Amino acid sequence: MPREDGTGPPGAGRGTERGGGRGRMGGTRPGAGPAGECVCPSCGTSIPHQVGLPCYQIECPQCGASMVRK
């Protein structure tokens, strides 16, 4: 913005570069953040996501397959 008085061209300024200021990776991915579930792709069993532990490192309690983030 010229002279920083808000009269610059549309789309110029904070939060308009590379993704609109929505945070890393766009912020629209389902399951992103500390909440969510880990789901077994084989049998469909779901468990709460544990903060700091990726779902793919957890084995399904029912069938033993690697879980995925939902």
C-alpha cells in the first residue's frame, strides 16, 4: 500500500500472498489440528487422535493395520 493509508490496489497488503493468510497448508484440510480421529482404512474402527502422535504410527486395536487421520 502506498503511504500505508489503505489506498493501495485491491489484493495488496497483509494476508493476501500465497494462500490468503490462512496459515500453513491452507488450513482447510479436514482433521487438521489437535482434535480429530484416527480411522482404520481396513475395518473402519475409529479412535480419538492423540496430540503429538501421528495416526499412521498407531495400530488398529481390532485388526492391527496402520490408522489414518480423518
